[in-house]
Amino acid sequence: MNSDMRMTLTQFLIEERRRYPQAGGDFNSLLLNVALVCKRIARKVAAGELGDATGSASSVNVQGEDQKKLDVISNELFIEGNNWGGYLAGMASEEMEEPYQIPACYPQGRYLLVFDPLDGSSNIDVNVTVGSIFSVLRAPASDRPVTTADFLQPGCEQVAGGYAIYGPTTMLMLTVGNGVHGFTLCPQVGEFMLTHSDLQIPVDTHEFAINASNSRFWEAPVTRYVNECMAGKTGARGKDFNMRWIASMVAEAHRILMRGGVFLYPRDSKDPTKAGRLRLLYEANPIGFLMEQAGGRASTGRQPVMNVKPSALHQRIGLIFGSKNEVERLERYHNEPEQNDEPNPLFNERSLFRAPA
Ligand code: F6P
């Protein structure tokens, strides 16, 4: 179907809103402005070296990570694109230590916007797919300035979650709690067009994604799972698996939404001060919401990630998501007593990683 015949994001949101006659237009304005910001970021990312925005910003964010110029620019685009609309009471971002207060010159709204403006940004300089992740929560019903505590809501309280992916095509993947829908940016019209309705993740898969360089820090259930996948047809699983690692979670999440798979950035012992690598509020929760809405599952290994009550704005968490049967298997492994009698194909004589002598 050519793009002239397709439903735009605007039309989709208006039709969704008709199902809630009491709804005002604020929620849709918010999502449409987020989409506009993502289009702007897509242009900056696509310009690459020609856009004079690649490279380091010579600063570090609250997580102690080097900020890229595009991290800073994308954060500003999110703020400037959403602070004036009257639908938000505050924002929180990976790039800002404290919540952002809506300036007094603008009305306060009923929603909170939480985002990672440019996920996977270490990939920008090498022209690999990156994305923006966002989550929408309800704001407390009061006109006082927002506090960190207002944002510490479990993922199951989200009213929208999604990401934009800046790859060969720019896409916006969105859930408002009624399935997952994918919109492809039409470069001619400049609109997101509905191209993927009601996505469903296959419950089984033969693809897993994990940063195997962390294997010595993994917990036993994760080592067991990966070893079983690596053993392929000859092991407990009786089938061969493929391994993938892009180091850009949006790109991995997108592949999984499209064709299934399982992603693991589990809790490990690499840095005992951190409970995981990924951030709960603006990475794990919106991706978890999308996964669950597409029939997949998102978990810490021990519980559904969206049930976790956050304790800090930039809290990190172990995250496993994707095809339902694989994530449930991993949860089972986490809940079973440890097994030490498994062969370890990751470190066998003839394996990819040799055991130390
Ligand atoms: O924000 C975190 C992130 O860039 C994710 O997009 C990605 O999955 C992960 O970090 C990559 O981590 P590592 O560098 O350890 O592979």
C-alpha cells in the first residue's frame, strides 16, 4: 500500500481517543509533540558528520557516562518540544539529574514525560542504529512543583510507552495500552504512517542477545540459559540458536518486536553498586510495556519488570525481555535451586571462549 492510502499517527490517535469520550486532547497533543521531537532528532542523526553534531560534548551525565553532542541536543529538543504544551507537570531524562519543572509561564498539565533522548548513543559515530525511548505517567493532581517521588511509579502505571528508531527508516513504535502499533516516517510527507498494526511477538525463538563479555559476572541461571543455547541441537534445548548484540537496546527491542528473540542485560556482579546496566524508568519500563502489549514478556528474572516499585529516578535494573516462552524459562531458572552439574560449552576446549589454564 502506498503512503497516501495509509493512516497517519494523528488519525490513529484521534480514532483511539474516540474510545474514551471523556478524554480531552492533552494526551494526543503530548504524543504528537513527542513524535515531532523524534522527527527532529531523526534529521540530526541522519545528517551524521555533515550535521556538525557528532562527537563528544566533553561532559558526563548523572550516570557518569560521556555525553555525545547529540545526547545533549536530543535532550534539549525533548524539553523545548514539550515544556510549553500545557499537558505536562514535569519531565525526567537520562541526561538530567533532577526532574525538569515546567516553567511558570506555561500551564501545568496532568502528565509526566520520562525519556532517554538518545539510547545507544555510543553507536552514533559509527553510523549504527540508535533511538529515543519515552514513557508517559500520570502526574499527581496538584499544582505544586513536581518532585522525584512523583516519578517513582511502577511500570504498570504507564499510560503510554514507546520509542523512535533511527535506522535505515525512522519508525515510531507506540503503545497506549491497546496493543503495539508501528509507524514509519514517510520522508516525502513528513508524517508517521501506520505500517505495523497490533504487533505480536512469536512466543518461541532461536535468537538471543547478550553482551557475552560479561559472562564471568553472570548469575548461575543466566549462565545456565546461555550455555544451553550455545549447546544448540546437542544440548538440553535440542535446537540451534543464533546470538546477536548491537549494544543499542532500541535496535535489539525492535528486532525482537518484529521477529521474536530474547534480550538479556541481567543483574550481575560486575559492579556491586549497580543492580543492572539499564535504567528502570526510561529504558526498562517503556520497553517492558511494549513487549507485554505485543504478547511478549519483560522481567528482572525474578519478577515482571513493570511490577518493580522504583526507588530512585535513575535506578538501574536487570532486564530480560522478548519471546514469552524464553523469558518464562529464564524466570523458572531464577526460581529453581542452582544446578552445578551442567557442562559449560561457553568455556569448553573447543568453544568460543577458552577456559583459563
Ligand atoms: O543505555 C544503555 C545501552 O547503550 C543500551 O542501549 C545497550 O543495550 C547497552 O547500553 C550496551 O551496553 P554494553 O556497552 O555493556 O554492551
